[in-house]
Amino acid sequence: MAFPETRLRRLRRTGPLRDLVRETRLSAESFVYPIFVCPGKGVRKEIRSMPGVFNLSVDQVVKEAREARGLGVSSVILFGLPEKKDEVATGAWTDDGVVQQAARAIKSEIPDLILIGDVCLCEYMSHGHCGIVRKPSAPKSLGAAATSAITVAVEPHEKMKAIEAAAAVAARATQPEFEIDNDATLDLLARTSVSLTRAGIDVIAPSDMMDGRVAAIRRALDGAGCINTPILSYAAKFASGFYGPFREAADSAPQFGDRRSYQMDPANVREAMREIDLDIAEGADMIMVKPALPYLDVIAAAHARFDLPLAAYQVSGEYAMIEAAARNGWIERDRVMMESLVAIRRAGASIIVTYYAKEAAKLLR
């Protein structure tokens, strides 16, 4: 039937009617709240490019996590800002790393909060890249001989010194030409994953975009007895311009070059499906698309093709744009915030990583 028999406005007439027929719904339980952990005590430093988001010391992280949980947010994802950086990302996998400390502190105070550990090395590397750096002309990757013997069961002190000395050569190079040693990096990612799990992290989330990282992490976790720890893979992480504020927040901007040799080309959706396929085959339990709003088509394609839980990351640039426009009076902040989250959910993401987790949860109450 057509007009006048059919009038679609009938179901839009009142708020309760609109609520009744709403197709896409948000819930605080589906949000993941990112938290940046830094050294010190009593530290609550606002990030200039992300108003309302802070670098927090461990004691402040516990307070922030408790507030999020009280609002119904069931999960946080932790990122670390180490006191010192080096060429082998020691701060990522050491037992007394800032994220490991935060995980233990949160679990002792808020045991029912799901802790997700972001597994990447860029915040911990002196050069800001997500893996071990080598020169293209080198016949063998810097430190590869040393890293080849590293396993999660071996105390790697001497081997790590060798890796650091070798990798430092490339990290100090002024020439822009470099390569990331994919296979040598896998060992560090595996060590980091086991260290985080032992500290209390519930879900491991590798975001580095190295080939084979999910399989390497799964083997390491299983070998360490962590067979029940799920992996949330950043399966389709694009080399996006929307990451700028995050790199300020995590102090992780590359000191040379960029990350386009390992993160995905923003133009490719079919390649994203291949990446997700491979990560699932390697043992991923959940998959993620990052960023979110500029990649709703990728989220929708992944939702249609795969039956694993699907996450999307509303990244720092998305957050910063909303905040900047709202502060200039150009948009209604809360309305645009919620609309953007609905769009991500409507595209097919059942899990949304967002800096707005607390704010959105308040509006949903």
C-alpha cells in the first residue's frame, strides 16, 4: 500500500513509540573504555588534543576504572606510557610494567571489570614503531639471531641486551629507509601477551599488524597455561590520519617514516576481509576494525561475512573532531556523540571501544 494508507510518520509520533520500534540499541555493557597508564602517583594529566581524556597514574587508574564500572561499563582497555623506552620495548613485557601494575591494582579492587590489554610495542620503543627496526640493506635483521632463541619460558636478559644493541643501530640512523622485522617482532609480542595475562589481563588485543601475530600469541599463551585467555585481534587496522591525538596521548609517534608498511591501506576493503580471515584461522576469538566511523563499510562487510564478535574502535581523531566542533558551538555534542555510536552499532559492531564510554553510559541510564 502507498500513501495515504501507509503513513510511516505514525510510528515516529511520540518518544515511546520511537523507542518501541527502534532497530539499533546501545548499551553500556557493550562499551570498552580506553585508559592511558603512566608512571607516578596522583597523576591526572589532561591530553591537550583530547579534552576530557587523561594520562593517569596507577592509583588514578583504579579510581577511573571504578567510576566506569559504576556506570555499567563492563570493560576497559589499557595502554601504557613507560618511564623509559628502548629498542626492544622492555616496558611492554617486563613484569613491573605500568600496565601490569595497573592490571593487578584494578583486579584487586574491581574483580568483575573485564581488562583488555592492548598489545603493541610502539609506546615502548624509542623509535615509536610497532616492531624491531632493521636497515633494508642488512642481510639479516638487526637482532634476529638473538631473538630467534627467545621464548616465554626463557629468561632473556643476555639475549635482550644483544637485540637492543643491534636494533639501536637502526633506531639511531638518520636515513628514512627502514624495515620492520616481522618475525623477530613476534617473539616480543608473545612475551608481552603472557606477561599481561599473568598480571590479570582478561583479554589480549594485538594491534601491531604484524603477519602471524595471532598464531604466535596463541601458541605462547597456551604454552604458558593461559588456554582460556581470548584474543581480540585488531584484524583490520588502517594506516589512518585519525590517530594523531592518540599518538600524543601515548607518546607513540614514529621518530622516522610512517606505519604504512604494516598497517592497512585505507582504500582496501577486500584486503581487510583477507586480514580478518587469516586472524580467525590463527585463533582470534574476536575481531576489530579501526578506525570506526570512516570505515563503516568495512564493519558492515565484516559483520555480514564473519560470525565472531565484532568490535570497532572510535579513535582519538573521531573523538577530537566532535569535541572541537562542539566547543566552537557548531554541533550539539551529546547528540552527535550518541549518533556516531549508533552508526557504529548499526553497521554491525557489537563491541565499541570509545573514549565516550562513560559519557554515553550516563545518557543511557
